[in-house]
Amino acid sequence: MGTNKNCVPSGSWRKFIISSTVPFVGGLIFILGWRLVRSVHIYLQQKSKRGNGSTRDMCIARIFRRVFSVQRLVKEFAEDLSYPKTQKGRLMTWLTMLFTIIAIILYLIDTNEKLERCVSRTDTSVILDLICNIFFLWRFTVMCIVAKDKLSFWVELNSLIDFCTIPPAFLTLYLGTTWLGLRFIRAVRLNWFGDDVAAVKLISSHKMLNLSRTLCQFVSFWLTAGGLYFLVDNMSAENINCNKSPCGLSFWESLYFLFITLSTIGYGDKHPSNRESQIIVIFIIMVGLAVFASFMPALVELSQKPASYLGEYDDSKSSHVIVCGYITTSTVTNFMRDFLHPENENQETTAVFLNPTPPPEELQNLMHRHFYRCQYFQGSPLGGGDLQRVKCDTAKACLVIANKHSHEPDAEDAANILRVISIKNFRAQVRVIIQILNYHNEEHLFNVPDWNKIHGDEVICINELKLGLLGKSCLCPGFSTMVANLIMMSSFQPGSYNNPSNDVRDHWQYEYGLGASNELYTGAMSSDFVGMTFPMVAEICLIKLHILLIGVEVETNVDTSGILFNPSPNIFKFSENSRGIFIAQNPQAVKSAAFYCYQCHEYTSNNEISKCNCDKTKYIRTGYTNANPDGRYKPANNNNNNNNYSNFELTDGFHEPSYRNSAVSCDGLPYVSFWKTLSKDDRSRYDQKLTLDGTGAYHWREPCALDDVTMTKEDVATLTDHIIVCVFGDINSPTVGLRNLLLPLRSSNLPVLEVKKVLLLGQKDYVDKEWKDLNDFQDVYFMEGSPMRREDVISAGVQNCLMCLILSSALQGK
């Protein structure tokens, strides 16, 4: 193929613009039409399933099914290519970067020629540009197949770049004429070069990755703006018919002019020479000043030396807590998620992290984002000088975080206990909260001379907590999820549920989201509650204030306090210093319990309750009258058609009910004790089995050896409604504390007839290590085997069991 002798380059730019516009508009029409065809296919498919369709409709539906089955196969292949984690995906990313650079270089070379010119079809630049655009066309097809929403994909920026550059390359081959025109838009693709570099792992350093992203974004804008100005200047009315090359500023002069202008230097040697250039440079400056202003500080910041973390904390501005131990990006992120939650009352408290090593770059970025609420200091809690630098003596608390994934939990606990000893030696009165992994290491903390639970020192055993929740979940499915939701702070956004459909799943999601947004709070109680019993106050809080009161914190003496959950009216009445334990959505709801006043808030909604200034000595608050003969309280002026129980009558005083001596139960029905519900035989078995340990905490038996409770497969075949505990551990595995799992299952508050048999399935060497803590639990048996073997699991009676638990234990040192 040779040069087209009939080539007339002047005015051909219109054809190139049309070549880019037609595929875009045609594709939109095709996508909308395809959606219509898809709707028809779904309609015919439903119609054929109902049996109402004709033979012709069913044939058409079968054709559609075949077409869509082929489409699914093609889509699976395309997803493999588009995912950068796969080998094919990484190869495609590399090729995209390579061909993008080649296309930009070819454009820069061609800018030395005229915008419109005749070219030979065998020209090297034309062939290379065609190869690049063939690859981009193939990539565009792959991404279009993968896209879930074809319409959104068709109008996104990456697709618009392809529409502006791919069709003109094929038109150049057909006409023998080229037009530089919109080829500069390919430089926009440089915006994503930073992400591509990260995907192929060409750069591993987070700092270098940020630098490459910032640099690529600036170069992309600079080249794109230079190409746009170069095009407009040379296509203006003054220069469009010019025969020399170039008629206006060259591409390189355009880059120079824009850089000098955006940097606000402005030598004045280059300037727009026509009205079109002046208009376009206004829009470029409006965007470019913001880009240039953000690029230079980011470049300077990335090139600076890392900050020093050897300073001293200034505790004069706000209170603070110290966090030490296992400090990583993950643990800090999890801690800050709750610490910075909008519903957290401690908005003025700063988190001070103390760690022997400088923070990694990811953690530095996290600290920069939340600099107003957290600070990082390099040092060790084992050194008094470092504790002095972070003002440990004035800290509200010191938190010691454990590595939950440590393969040597005893060593991890020992290191954290040493940190506690060092902190207590520095200042005995500071409150310490420590995480440990194994429950048997708690006793070492109690031997620390200055350890004092009265002053708020707390130990959180992770394994004990997890296994205890797991054991409770056997008795009450979903208990662990409920507790986790109460501990984790989350906000409920009801906006997406304004118009729930009739689908029960929508209502379920609404109810779950509403419940999961509740957390545990403690708060002061109003003086109106003084002298009232717990059931009375709990009813007012629930019905009037819409918060759930579950317990109280009371002072047992001057220096100590205790917690009572749902205390009986016979043993507790609210006093001035009582604090409530609530389940509520936010702290503001809890404050209504402290501000509640019967005289002022009787007819006030819960979200409008605030502190009042009334004189409470002028009225007598009683709240409830004892009108029932059984001693139970009922609301005064009770109306069956009105559930507002906050209408109080003035009476002379209270009469405390006695549920234990009452002839009726709490729900108003005649009281029948548990003992009377048992048959004579059950009572006999109950008497024989009712044996508790010395503390009365759990169902007890005489300690026995592991061999005495080892069962064969034949023995296990007689078990039904038992609980199987599959233990993955061997002689080298650290103990997980099976006692914490079994304690809830053997709790003394369970009737003995409801205590289920427990079968431990695992290696004897491992269970024998834990057996010294389990040998006095009632109805606990052992079967040697592997939970990985199907035969052993079936022999353990998994088909007849009530529940099956799976526990794992990491190998020591691995």
C-alpha cells in the first residue's frame, strides 16, 4: 500500500470527530435495546415456566438461554483477564501501561508535523499507532464484558478516552490522512498509572507509591492541558488555513507556556494569540491552579525526612490515655474505629501510642488523618524515662494490647505483664487495662503489689471471653452476636428503610440494624428515682425514655462499688449515688435518665427531656400504688386502651412487693415452683444428681482420670442431644482453656435435667494437658479421634447431637 495520491487533508478533521461520535451514540442505542431484549427474555421465561407460553415463545426462550449461556462463559474468561491478582490480569496490566506510553510517545513525535496531513499506510508511526489501538480495542471489549452496568461503563472516563482515540486510528488507515486532534486525550490514562504500578507490585514502598501517584496525576494533567491548548490554538479561525507547521504555538511551547502560567511566574514571552486560545486558557488555569497548588506541597512532604517521635507529650491541652503493647496498623485501626466513633462521649481525650519502633508508613498516614485525637511516640513502657515523656502519671488509663495471633501465648502474656509491672512501679495509682491470651496467667497479675481492681484495673482474657461466649451460644443461639453488637459501636441509618417493601427480609434487616446500633452505657440517675425499686425504674425507662435499664452500679462502701443486674425489690432501692447500666443507641438517650423529672417531663417526649430547675420538694413522687393483693405494683390510673404508664397518683408511700412469698408469678398467673413440675422419678434423679462445687458455681462430681471417662464408639452410640467439642490440637499445641467453654454449660443456675452431656473429640495427648481443669465437671466425656476424619465424626454421634463446636489451637512456635 502506498500513499493516497488523491489525499486532501484540509477539512478532514470533521470525519475524525464523526468517527468518534458514531460508535458512542450507536453503542448507547444498542445497550438500551439490549436491555429491552433482556426484559422480553425474562418475560418469556416466566411465561414458559407458568405453562402459558406457546410453542413459538418457548423456542425463542430456548434460543435466549443458549445465547446467555455463551455470554456467561465469555464473561468468566474476561473476568480472569481483568483481575490484576491473576497471572493473566497482571500481564494485561503490563501491556496496558506499555501501549499507553508508546501511544503518548507517538503523539509527541507527530506534534512536530501539521495537525492534518497525508500519510503513507506503511509509515512506521501509523502502524505502531494502529497496533496500540488494536490492543486498546481488545481491552475495551474485555472490560465491557466484565462491567455489571454496561450503560455506566459506556459513559465513564476510560471509555470516553477509547472513543476519542481508537476509531480515528482505523480511519487514518482508510483515508490515508491523519489528524492529531484528540489523540492527546490518551494522556489522561496516566492518572491510573499509580494504581497499575501497585497492582503489578513494581513498587512496594508506600511512600514511593504515593509519590508515583502524585507525579503521574500532575504529568497527566500537564500533557492533557498542553494538548488541548495546542489543538485549540492551531485550529482557531486565524490558523486553520495556515500552510506552515505549526501555525500557532507548538506542542512543546504550549507545555512551557502552561507550566510558567500555572506556577504564577509568567515571563510574558508566550501568550495566547487569538480569542479561542484565550477562552480555553481561562478554564485550564481555573483547574490547573488547584492541581499545581496541591502537587507541590505533596511533593515536598514526600521528599522530607521522616518525623521524629522522640518528643514529649503536652498534657495541658486535654486528657489522654496511653496505648502500648502490640502496636500495628491493624490494631490501631481497630482501636481508633471505636475511639473516634461520633457516639463516644470521650471526644476530648487523646490516644497516645507508645512503641519501641518508628511507625510504618501506613500507620503514619493514619496518624496524620487523626492528628487531633492521637499521637505516636517512640519508646518502651519498660523505661521510666519514656513513661515520663508520655505523662503516664496524669494519664486517665494505660491500655496494654496483646497479639491475638501469637503462636506463643504464654510468652506474649509474660511480656505484657512485665509492662504492667513497669507502669505500676512508675505510678501505682494509674489505671491499667491489659489484654492476655491464657486465663491461667491472670493469677500473676493479682500478685503485682499495686494491682487494685477497686481503682479500675482490669484484665481481659481473650480466650476466656471467646470460649465463654461460645459456651453461652450453645444454650442461647445468637448470644455471642448480641454481645458483640453491644460491645462494638455502630450507627443506624434508617434512611434506606423509609419505604420498606412487603418482603419480610427488609423488615428483618431494619430490625437487626436497629438492634445492632445499641451499645452498653452507664449513666447517672435522676433524684426522682431515689427510693424506687429496680422494676419500677426499669419500666419508666423503657416506656417513657425508650432505653433499657439492665443493672445498677452501687457503692458498697467509701472506696468500692459493685454491679447488680436486675436486682430484686427486696434487696435494692435506688439512692443518690446509684448509676444505671443501660442498653441504648447513644449517650444522649442515657442522659434523659439523669434529667428525668416527673413534674416537668410527664408529657414530654424522650428526645426533648433536658435538665429542669423545678423545686422537687413541693410535690411527693410515689409513682405506683400497691392495688394488687399479691403485692405487685400496677400503674396508677391504668387504662387498658392507653399504654402510657407514666401517669402517677400521689399516695402516702410505697409498699415493696415480695415475689418470693407471693401466691402469683411475675406474669400474674398462679405461682408453681419448678420442683412441683417434676414427676416422682425425675425428683429422685434430681436428688441423686444435684451436687454443686464448694462455691456453688457449677455442677460438680468427684475428680476422675481421663481414662475413666474415655468412651468407645459403642458407648457413644447411646448418646443423644449431646454437645460435641472438636479440638484441633496436639502435644505441641498451647492450651486454649476448655474450662472456660464448659463453665457456662455446667452453670449452677441450670436445672440439672437441662445439663447436656459434652463429648470431647480430639487427640488424647492434648486433652490430657487440659484435663486437670476439667476433671470435676459433671457429664464430660472423651473420645479419641480426629475431627478431620469423617468416620470419627460420625462415630461421635454428629447426626444425633444437639450442637457441634470446632476449636483450633495453633502449633507452638509455628
